[in-house]
Amino acid sequence: SLADTVGRRLQGDRTGACVGVAVVENGSVARTFRCADAKDTSRIGPDTAFEIGSVTKTMTAALLADLISQGNGSLDDPLSAWLPPGTKLPDFQGKPILLRHVVTHTSGLPALPSRMGAPDMTDPYAKLDEAALLASLGDVTLDAAPGTKFEYSNFASMVLSYAVARRAGTDLETLLKQRLFAPLGMEHAYINTPPAGVRAAVGHTPNARPTSAWHFQTNLAGVGGVRATLDDMVRYVQGHLDAEANAIAPALKLSQQKVSDAPPMAMNWMLMPVGGRTVHVHEGGTGGFSSFVSFDKEERRGVVILSD
């Protein structure tokens, strides 16, 4: 059983982690909540919202795809067209950063913005606001043409998060709730405004000590700021597998299409070859949490792992 498999994996685990794991297969779902130490079992459960970290980037991609499928933009748009007029952006010998470069981590922007504001390492993004983020773009000199080099960039992902909210004309949390969470039935997912009936899990460092939650300004949170229950993430994976006729289905489908080859990526999804098939994968990590989400369209199978 899934519980036994997860139990074996956690045996002798010294981080003291608790995990929620779900396997979606041909419409049925197996779920289990297990802790390395049985005495911690009350710590997590169906009502617990975990920080999903960078898996959030795939949700930002869905919102971007939603705008594109409504005719409200294209992956070939320059990033600058989605930002306030006058925002200073780097280019390379006249070649601009396009949206397709941002969703494949080939924009050339560094991992982090320059103006983080004396970050507290236990909550590194808390002080970063929109103005500082956009001003950081002007500090960058690209050393290669956008699209030529893979470098995973939280900086670029935060700019995209801001840009998507701006283009949609609302804040990112409202946008996520209306366009993604509601259609998929992700009733307890949120950024900064928790719905009723959900409790925020406390994250832990590898030495089993509780640690600070990570906080993001709402419109920058598309980089890694979503919190969600195991069931929310099951519904997210089911949405990607089934792409039934709900409001977000065309966008999910679009976000799954391959955008670049080196490495193979869809819109913010890594494309991994597994047994001759292509599997969509993303993982996430914050100060106190780790997450992993994957789905295989051909086999109609998906996996969610959320750890505190």
C-alpha cells in the first residue's frame, strides 16, 4: 500500500519530516499522511496547507497561458510589453527577453534580484516589493542572448508573476482564486489570505526544528508563495491529467506544450523522459518545506509529495 511505501521511506529519517503523499491513477486516488516519528502525526492532515514553493511557478504559467488563450498576449511578446512603460530592462545586442525565455529559465536574468533589501535568510523575500523588483532589472547586464542558456531564475519568475497580475488587471491571489483554484475545486489554496477551515503547517529545518514561514508580496508570490492542502494538489494534478471542460482547461493544456529543448521544458514544467514517455515534473522548496508534483498524461498517472 501507499502508506507502507511511504512508511519504509521515512524509516530512520533524521529530519523528523511529516509528509502528505497522493498517487492519482486512472481517476482513483490513494492518499497517506505519515511522519518519521509517529508522535508527530497530529501535525499534518487533510486540512493542513503546506508551502508548495516553486511548484507555484507552474500555476503562474497556467495563468499566463490563460491570458494567451484569451488572445491577451503571446509567448513571443517581449517581457517589457507586460511591464510599466519606462521600466528599464536589459537586452543583448538588441535581442530582448521574451516571455518564452522567462517560462523556460533562459532569460539570462540572475537567480535573484539585486535589491532584496537586507534579506533575513529565514524569510528571504519578505522585504522585496514591486518597485525594488522592477528597479533590479535595470542593474542587470546580459552576457548572452536570451534563449541561449538555461539558468534557473527566481528573479525572472517574480517579474513574470507581477506581469501576469498586471496584464490581468487584478492582484495575483484574486486571479489564482478565480481562474485556477475555483474551477479546479482547490478550495483551501491561497497566498496571503487563508480560506476558512484550513490550518497552515509549520515548516521545519533538516535538524527537525520549526522555522519561519516564507512571505511574499502578493503580486510577486507566483515564484513560490502558494500554500495548499494535499487534496488541493490532487485536484491540480487531476486538472492537468483530464483537462475536462472547465474554465481553465485550455490554459492547462497550453501550459503543458513543449516550449524549449535544452533542457526540455513546457511553460515552467520540466519535461522528463521516463520509459519512453514524457513526464511533467516540478519540485519546490522553501525554508521549511519540500514538494514534488509530477504527472504522466499517457499513463494518466500523477504524484504529489508535500513535506513539512
